Amino acid sequence: MLIIGIALSILLGLTLLLAVSSKFTILEYLSFSFPLGIGLQTFLMSVLDWTNVGITRNTILIISIIAILGCLWPAYLHLKKDNDFLKKFSIEGCKLPKPNLVWILFMVLIVWFEGMNFYKTVFFPSFDTDSIRGFNFAGIAIAAEGTIKNLSLFTSPNFTFQTNAGLTSYTPFAQLAYAYVYLFGAMASKIINALMYLSFLGIFYSLLKRVTTHTAAAIFTFMMMITPEMLAFSALSGINVLHTVYASSGLIMAIIWFNRKDDEYLLVISALLLSMNCFARNEGIVFSATACLLVLYRTLRRDISWKKASLFFLTAFFGFLYWTLFLKANNIQSGGNLVITKLFWDAEKIDTIFRELKVLYSNTQYYGLSVVAFVLLLFLNSWNIIRKRDQLAAVLSTLGVMFLYTLIIYHIDYKWDSIENVLRYSYKRFFFSFIPLLWFYVASNHITRWFTQKADKLLYR
């Protein structure tokens, strides 16, 4: 049954992609299908709960089939217009990268490292504290009780999960995704983490390929992948790497669209990913906000209509808006009183944030060469950024989400923990969602592209 459940999510994600466009590459269809499918499944599960139908294996099967059938008609219309679609899957039409020694080397390294990481993820059960008493625990409870709004962990006076910074303050993607695989017979929830990270490597490679060469895409996918702390956490049952998949992919797609001003199907998938990013973490709104600013700029330049832009804004924040309504409608306390909603100045707090983040950002044991490479290429490419606006959207978006998230940290009232601990642990893990953005810029700026194109000419001689 677990195989059926996973296949169902992949099929749901695939039909959703086809309903949006038939112009994606084969790798993009394969890579995006599971993250989009399981993300939509968690939305549907919450709808089942809200409407009092209940979260069971049978109800999930029924609503999934309905959703797939709903996507099939627009998918059929796209395929009907695209006479060349099936040629992508033929031997003649399948455009495989022309191999060279460097590309082969880095692809072997990616497969080797991810093979070990995948095996480690699915072999060992959940053992980290946040999972045992948090996400994984809630997933087991949801699968057993068939609800999230009336979950005993949230409603019983015997439990303390309703308190500030408790489990109810987290959006439900991870908990529902884990419940999903448990309902389909999984012995452990980490198959979700394993498949999400595997999918993400394909996503990042395919997005890089849109702006650089296959060789460069392989090199920088590997560099992103081996970020020490993120690679380690990808094997745990936490939310951070799962959130990274949606947040960074959604924003990178918006950046690629911004630079091209066409390929609006990229913008649709970007909006869906950003919505799921908000459903994975409340703080994901910083990614949605940044992408919305990019779309707003193009709207003011009349590169996209206000109608399409408004749909993007609504979709990008839908996950956050929907979950907020869900909590209020079902009387669930979410720890919202932790946020300070008024403007204020706290010099001591600012000094603490600056001091802690200076150490965190420069920690190569956590983030490898990610920050170093970004800062170096930012300096070396500054002339092209200023004069030619080379990857200016990528730079501003990356710095923008960092600033906005830091602003959220500043506006939290730390009743349950010290700000130092939040910066050293929570901020450290949220930083994973910045890592792909850093490497995207490193791979796609003018200087790197010039070197990789020259290198390709030598490699293909």
C-alpha cells in the first residue's frame, strides 16, 4: 500500500504539472511531481478534516482521484495543442546532455552521495527530538485519530502542545505528510524526507540548466548538495529541508521568469510552490513576499497583466491565509501572541542579532563554501551587476529574504526561550532555504557563465 500511496502522490503532481503546461522538460516532470503531489495531498487532507469527512486512507484515495480527474481535462487540452510533447519521451526526441569527463565525474558524485544519503534516511528511524515529540509524533496521532482540528494532542488538557512555540504554532505540512505515509502502511515517516531531497536535487539541476550549461549545473548542484548541515538534516524527520524544497524552488522559478518575462507557466508553478512553502512554515511568507515584489515590478512595467499578478499574489500567500483561517475557525491556539505587531527600536536586541548572525553566516562547518562563494562572486561581479543588472533580481531576492526573515526574528517576543538560542538553532536551520539561492547566483552570474562556457568548449574538443 505504501507504494500505491507514493505513486498516487506522484501521479497527482504529474497531472497538476501537465494541467499547467506541456513545456517542462522530462527531468522537471520527474522532479517536481512528488513535491507538488504530496503538497497538494496535505491541502486535501486538511480539507477532509475541516469538512468533517475525516482523514482516512479511503477518503484520501477518493479525493485524490477526484483531483487527478480535475487536472486531466486542462492537461488534455495542453497536450492536444502540443504535437511535439510525445517526442520528448522518444529516443530521438529525448535531449540527453552531451557527456564530458567533468559532467560524468560530478554526476557520479551526486548519485553516490545521494545514494548513501537516501539509504541512511530510510534505514534509520526518527530519532531527533523535534520529530519524536513533534512532527513525527503528530503524524502518528493524525493517522490514528483521522483528524488534526480535534487531535487529542491539541485539545486534551493532559498535553501542552497548545502553548507558545508548541506544535500548534507550526503549519501542518510535515505532520500531514507523515500521517499520509503512515495511513498507507509506512513503518517510518522518513520516506517523505528521502523522496523530497531526491526530488530537490533534480529540481535544482533542471533550474540551473535553464540559465547555464549541463556541466555547470552538475558542478553547482553537487556543491549545493554537500552543504554540511543541510545534508545532515536532510536525513532527519524535521521540517527545515522540506521547507527548503518549496521555498527556494518557488523563488528561483520566479527569478527565472523575471529575467525572461515570458514562460508564464513557470510563474504558475512558482506560485503553487510558494503557497506550499507557506503551508510548510509560517515564516515562508518572506519568500512569497519577495517573489510578489518581483511580479509587482513586472506588472508596473506592463510585462504582465494585473489580473495575472493578482492571482499570483493570492496563490503565493494562500497556504498562510488558508491555515490562519483553519486555526481561527477551529479554535486552535497557535502561539500568535509571540509576534510583536508594532514598530519599535531595541538597540540591545539588534546588537545581539548582529553579533550572533556574524558568527553564524561565517561558519563554514555549517554552510560549507556557500556564503564565501556568494560574497566573493558578488564582489567580483559587482561591475556587471551595477552596469548590466546581471542577475540583479537573484541578488536582491537572496538578500531580501535574509533581511525579511531577520526582521521577523526581531519582531518576536521571546517568552519561551532566549533570542540567542533561537538564532543559534532555529535561524541556523531556516538558513537552509537560503543555500540554494546562494548557489543559484554563484552558478548563473556573468563571470561564472563565462568561465563555464569556455571550459565547455575545451571539454568538448
